[in-house]
Amino acid sequence: SSSNNNDEVANDFLTRDVFLSSQILSFLGECGKVIGGLTAFFLGYSLIYLYFNQGNMIYLPELEGIPRQNSCNPRGYRTPAEYNLLYEEHNIMTQDGISIHAWLLLQP
């Protein structure tokens, strides 16, 4: 009879452990779905943001009233002279009055 009671107690613990384990796994599964959904959302948002703003990330436009200086560019992007190229400097005036600095690369 005492072994029968021990068996019943062991079965109760086992049943409770299986129930708790299934509840924990269910909870973790739900957490995984939420985390996966949030990750997919932020990844999608980031890709859309990068797509629509890629031009601003590649080219830094001139701030109003503050002209860009070639000397501020990283080395290798300041003038063609850094590569021993023959060139002429030109300023092109647009119809709306904006001056565009350009280099004309010459044949050696």
C-alpha cells in the first residue's frame, strides 16, 4: 500500500512536470513568434529606409550657404592630381545660378 502511494505520488509529480514542461515550451514558442515578428518588422523597415535614403547616404549634399571644400574629402578624393592626372578646373554656372565645380581630365 505504501509502494502504491509512492507510485501515485511519483505519477502526480510526473504528470505535473510534463504539464509544466508543455506550458513552458508553449510560452517559449509564443515568445519566439513575437521576437521573430519584431525582428522581421525591423529588418523590413530598415531595408525600406535604406532603399529610399540611399542617395543621402552616398552623397552628402551641400548645406545651405556653406560650400563644400575638396580639401575636406578623404585622401584619394580631393583632386585628380593625387593620381598624377592632367586636368583643368572648371566652374559651370547653371540656369538657376548655382555654380558646379568640375574637373576636365585631359589626355596625356
